[in-house]
Amino acid sequence: MIITFADRKLHKYANKDSLAIQKMGANRAKLFKQRLGQLHAADNFTDLIHLPGHYHQLKDNRKDQWACKLDSPYR
């Protein structure tokens, strides 16, 4: 699966672990990298529905977008 980032900060955090830990904290950075790994390994979004992280499709004007949880309330 191809992963794109709308936010340059998230793109930097995905590519530099030390920066992610500094800005997000160790636990959230670990979950962020784990979710990226899950996305990368998946063939399609239906593969993600039963994984930890509560992957779900958004509604209304964001119906073509998906979200997942890192830790409450961050997704």
C-alpha cells in the first residue's frame, strides 16, 4: 500500500525515529511506527479492520478517508 502524508511533520516523524520520540513521546511514536508498518504490509483496507488500532472509514465529507487510533484521543 502506498502511504502519503498531508502533513510534513508526520512525514518527518515517520522517517526519523529520534524526532518522533522527541515530539510524540516514546509510546505514541512506537504506536505510530507500528501503524505505519501495518499499513505498509496490508494489500487493502479490509485487511486492517481486525487489527489493533481500530481502523475505520470516515463518514460524510471524508467518506473516502480512513483513520486509526494511536492512543486516546490521538488518531
